[in-house]
Amino acid sequence: MPTNLTASSAPFSRRSRQTIPATRAAGPLPSPEDAAAGTCAPRHLVDRALAEPVARAYHYLDVVQDAYVKGGEPRLLQSYNNESELMTTAFVYDNALAALAYLATPTVANVRRARLIGDALLWIQANDETYADGRVRQAYAAGPMQFYGGGPEFPGLRRADGKAAFLWPFGFGGSSTGDMAWVALALAQLFVDTRIAKYLDGAVALGLWIAERQSPYRHGGYHGGLQADGESDQQWASTEHNIDAYALFTLLAKLTRDRAWTARAAVAGTFVRAMWNRSGGHFWTGTLGGDPADPEVINVSNVPEDVQTWALLGVGDHRYDGAVDWVTATLGNTDGAVSGVTYSTQAKTLTGLVSGSALPTNRDAVWLEGNGHTALALLKRDNRGDTARAKGLLHEMVTAQETHGAGQTVGRTSDPQDGRLSNPGEGGTWTGTPLPAASGIVAATSSFETGFGFGYFDRQHVGTTSWFLMAAQNFNPYA
């Protein structure tokens, strides 16, 4: 599952897009002024009362995208605010979500911004320092930063040697199957909206990379990808990753008309079905892996939210529709004025400090990205009462939008060396430009430990904001 350590022309017609032939020429991006003239209100709001919060959330994504670079230069969005201590880290998962959120309402302006992300991801694919096999790494530098202890400096996405600035000092040099699938989904959806072939080509390259990661162990599926060294296989396999791969391969089968993708999807689907716990009404997280864990054994110690709701969104097998009820019944939390769900079963029971942090874990914390997942899954299932429940979760996200994350910043600092982010304890600063009020949505209402060796915090987050935008507009990124 994706992990984060410490958002005057009418929209394109989705029906007409299906008949536009693919083109090899990318075509110039419209200017910001022309794109802005094509901005309009979202078309598919699940509740009219969400119109203003959605507009604020899109403004947050715009501000973060333009924090270091403006105009038509391809770029990534910094995943968290400056004070998160992750500096300018741009996780590829979050950026794939941002591109998809823009495509939820494909105005001229939004498609332009989605293409800026897509073009950056394609550039990364083509400019890795070592590999040319279609992969991208876990995270890159969105802007100038200096690592802790006076360590390496990164001028931004493009290193001084012209290569992509993946953040190896943080251990973000690996490539997970789930991250690769999400990037591919974003590129494939860009192809659907633009019919520009380079986006489909990029998605296919990532799909082929995943297809080479079949697990040799009992339950099959695709294993977790490559570790931070870029070489060593992950032995474990994730239910969430295989849901992502299934949805991606199914989409690629439709877009390429190549039946090999259907067979590849079946490999992932078999693994997902093997992880279903019929008696409990939920999916297990996947299999164990790595010394001394046995990759033949299912991990039953910690059950996450995302695999339950993503299975409904990405696989669409009605036999598993009840998993969303397991989420709301088992993982429900209330933290102050905000209610919703948490990350996993262990998140509700663990005490002590969050992994890698001096902050205590709060077992009552609400994981707001999970609210977005669950709301969208309820909308897709559409049983009696599901729409009302989904709207309730979305309005809890609005409460968090309006009450959490004030005073956080993004972008260049007052540091005399190109405004880079650097550790205040070493004479630097994290303080940039204040983020617009009540715009981005924090990852969590309080710091908490997931039980998988990482946590989430009360920090404005591109990924969470993007899930809010997709759910508020009933946009299924897998479809």
C-alpha cells in the first residue's frame, strides 16, 4: 500500500473522447491564461453544498503545483506542507492522485494541469540515473532542498547532471507495485482525456514492469516491487497492490485491445480472491515476506481499510461489497469535531510514539484519506442509505478542511541559497508561503501509527485532498 512517513470553454465530453483517434504529437499546452478561460464549476458534485469546499481544494492543488515552478514546465507537487520535515518530497502516488483529481472535472485548465504532472512522470521515466525499464521511484524533489546533516542538495526535479532527482537519502529509491500502478492509471486516464499516445505508451511501460513481478509463492499475484536499492525484490505480496494491478491491466486491455492484459489481470485477481476472509467479511492485507517472515503465509495481524474499499472500486465483484460495511463498523473513529475511519485495526489499539517520530500516537485519529476511499466506495455500491453515508463522510472531510492545517506553508523559503528547504536546527528554515486558508485537507486529525512501521500526521496533504475531490465528484480513478 502507498506509504508516507512523517491536493469560458465547456469541459470535454467523455462520450466524444472515446472516438477521438490517438495522436503521436503531444501538441502544446494551452497558456495559463487560455486554460483559465476554460475553467468551470464541477459537473458531478454528489452534494451542492460541497461546491465551495471543492473549489478551495482545487485551489490548494494549484498553489502547490505552482510553488516552485510556474508556466508550462512539467513538474510534481510537494506531497506535504513545508513543516512536515519531508522537505520538498513529491511522492509519485500523491502526484498520480492529483492528476486524476484534475481529470475528475476535465476542463481546459484542469487537463492542462494534469498534463504538467503526466509530462513530469514521463520525463522521470526517461531520465532515471540507472534504469530504462519503465519504472519510476517512490519519490522525487519537487523543489530546492538540502538533506539533513548538511547532506546532499537537490535543486528540484532535475539534478545538476540532468537526471531525475529521486530522494535516496530518505530511502525513497524503491519502486512498489502499487505506486507503479497508480502512476500508470493516471497516464492511462490522461490518454482517455487527450488521446495523446505518449501517455498510453508510458502506462504500458509501467504495466509491463509490473507484469514481470509475478510472485513465485503459493498465493501468486504480483509481489511488492523493488526495495530501496532498486534491485532487491520484495518477497511479500499486497492485496492492495494486486487490486491496483487488476484495475490497471483491465483498463489497458480496453485501451490497447491486447488480450494479454486480460491474462495479466487474472493473475492479480486470483491473488485478491485468495485474500478474502469470508468469515470476517474483509480482505487480509496480503502475505508476509522477508527474513524471517514466510512469504507463503497470509498476514492476519493487521487489517487495513484501503483494501476493503479499493476492492469494491477496482475489482467490482459484488461478492465483496460487504467489506465497506466492515470498514465503517470496525475502523470508525471520532477525534474532536471530526469523525470517519482510521487506517487499520492496529491503528485503533497501538500506544506509544509514531514510528520515526517523537509524537505520540492517537488511537482516535481519523485518517481522512480513508474517508475519501470509503465515501467513494459507498457511492459506487449505491445500496439504500449509501449516498447519505458517503455525503456524511465527505462533510467530515470539509470540517477537517476548515479546522485543521492553519498556518502551514509551501514553497521557497527566505534561505539565501535559492530558497531551499533545510533543517532549522542546522541554520535553515522550513517556512515558505502560507497555504490558502481552509483549502488543503490534512492527512490525519492527529498523529497516529498505522502498525506497518509508519504513521500519518496533521499535515496538509496532496493525496488526501485529491481523494476528497474525486469522491466529492463520484469519480472512480480505477474506471
